[in-house]
Amino acid sequence: MYRKVLNIPPDKRSAEICLQAENWYPELLKKQPELIPDIVRNSCNIYSLNHKMEQCTGTKFSVGQIKKLYDGKALPVKEIWTPKGVMKDVAVSFDKRLKEFNFSPVRQIKRKGIKL
């Protein structure tokens, strides 16, 4: 994968390719951050959204989870740090048009015990 990323011209490296490469080779990309084009690093896309989510939750996410979040689907998280404080057990959604997060409580399903 690393060689494949190097073979892709920087102006053709998509946010998804860069995120996948970073997930597979994190140490390498820390040593060579220039492999991630500035347009990917500094624009609103799944690459930058993943970094924001990891920063705010302390959790690693899969490329698939971040793609769904970027496409407007809710992503349940145990806790997330926001400017208003820490929120626990919330579903996070992202509006890419407005470039903002929305939060809603995760529904807890109560299960009744079965007596034998």
C-alpha cells in the first residue's frame, strides 16, 4: 500500500487513500507528513474529520465508520469532548454542508432478566 501511495501523484491522492495509508502506516506518515497533500490535510473531508473525531474522543475509527459519519449517518461514541464539556453515550452526526457536528443521546435498551 505504501508504495502504491507513493506512485499516486500528490494532486491525485484522495482523502480516503490518505486516511487508509495513515491507518496502515502511522509511524511512516509521522516521519513523512508531506505525503499527505495540503488540500487533503486542510479541507473538510474524511481525512480531517477522522483527525477531529480522534482528537475529541480519544478513539480510533475505521475508514468505513468515518465515511458513514461524513455522509450524515450517526456514529455512537462513549464520550466526546466539546466546547461545552464532555458528553457521554451520544450519537454524533456531521453535516458536511454546514461543517458542524450534532449530538443526540444514544437510546439505551433495557433488557428484562428471565427467571428460571
